[in-house]
Amino acid sequence: MPGPSTELVQQLYRTPPDRFVAARDAAVAEARRAGDPTTARELARLRRPTVAAWLVNLLAIRRPELVADLVQLADALRAAQRELRGPRLRELSAQRRAVVGALVAEVRKLAAAEPEAPPAGRLPLAEVEATLNAALSDAEVAEQVRAGRLLRSASYAGFGEVPRPQLRLVTGDEEEPEAERPARRPGAQREGREAAPDRAGERAAQAERAAQRAARAERARRRRALDREWDRVRADQQRAEDELTEATGQERDGAAVLDGIETELAELERRRAVAEQDLSRAKLARRAAERAVTVARRRAGEVEAAVEALAAEEGDADAGGGAAD
């Protein structure tokens, strides 16, 4: 039966959530133009994932080998939990923390490579971590993560309680069924009285063994509870450390921006001082030029007056010469 290809579906779930609907609708329209209504209907049913689910899908699509390791570790954890193998469970729990931390770091890198991903400070990495932990505890969540088609983040409180066995204290006072009860021979009553102390000792030993089993079961229960609490505390610590790392990075970036601005301000101050010096020199030059203009104008006036006086003398001289003639 025709339908959307795996590559097309993965391409859609690699798309950032804010562009998912537009990309899906374009794929639906393309399928309809191609005369494939089945593919169009199946594509139309696809739902937009949350940002955290998109990041997990991105991890599953881009780095499927890492998610395969996560699923394998989940199987081992569930097997150790069912078999109550405490040392192995603690070993796998430590491995789980390391694997989840590495996967969250890989998600951060993948998001940084996506041009339209949210900035690093707004990535819901805590939800991503909770989803990966849930995948380690829940086979269904693990399969959704592996498929790369998660729609929303998941969470899980712990690795669950393995049902405690129903302990039964055997007292030896229970009657045997008639078919299994041996026939009494003569003297059995006297021998029964002689064997009574032995049966009492056996009942006491059985009671002691049952008490020891109950104590071991209680210690195992407390160990599981402490392991879960340890996992939660370590997860809280990891989140706090991640937030500290992120805040430190933001502080460092802010300090770098401030340093850049202060450097620019210092350069502007230097340029301002140079401009003020240039302006002062220009003012001095203007004043000197004004004085020179004043002197030149005065001198021009003096020369002009002298020229006029000389012209008057020449006129007078010419007039006197004509009269003498």
C-alpha cells in the first residue's frame, strides 16, 4: 500500500517545530498533485512535535547508533531490575548517567548546527534528559525515541518496583491431605512424642530462615529506594551543573560584549579628543584668517586712497599745464 517514504517523514521530523506545519502542508499538497491521496492523508495526520521532542527526534535521525546504544542499555537495566542484581544494577545506573549526559551534550551540538533552532540558553535540555531517562525505563518510550517520531517529552519517576515475593512462614502444624498421610504403625504415638522436640527445632530454624529472607527483602527494597533517590539527586545535580555552565557561558559572553562596547567607547573618546583638537586648530586658523582679512582690507583701503590721491594730483597737474599753454 503506497504511503509516505521514511526519508520524507524523517525530513519532516527534522524540521524545527515552528516550520513543521508549513512543511507538512507543502508535502500534502505535493502528494495530491502527484495523484497519491493515500500519502496525502497519512502526511496530514502527522502532528507537530514540541521543541524537546524535536530535539530527541533530531538525535534519533542524525545519530541512530547512539540511540541504539541507549535502547540496548535500557534492556540490560530492565533485566537487572527484574533479577534484583544489585551490583550489576548500580553499575548500569552509573553507565546510564554517563550515557544520558553524553546524549544531552550531543543534542546541544546538533541544535547548534541547526540554523533555525532556539538559542542555546532556551533549549529545553531538562525535558530531553527526562525523556531519555524515561526511554531507559519504558520499552514503549524507547521505541518511540528510536523511531524518531516523538511528539512530546516523557518522564519517569524511577525504575519501578519489582513485585516483592509473597513470603510464607511454615510452622509444620498444617495437616497433610488424607491421601498423603502415612498409615500409623503401633508405637507411633510414643515415637511422635519423642520426635516433637526435633520438629520444634526445625520449626524454629524455618522461622529464622524466613525472618532472614524477609530482612534481606527489606534491605533490597531500601537499596532500590536509595538507588532511585541517588539517581534523582544526581540528575538534579547534573541539571544544576548544566545551568551553572550555561549561566557561566552567558556571563562570559556578556562580559565579552561589554568589553567590546568599552573598547568602542574608548576609541570613540580618542576620536572625540582628536576631533576637538582639530576643531580648536580650525578655530585658531579661522581667527588668524579673520585678522589677516582685516589687515588686508585695511591695507587695500589705504592703497585705494593713495591711488585716488595720486589720480587727483595728476588731474590737477594736467589742468595747470593746459592753462600755461
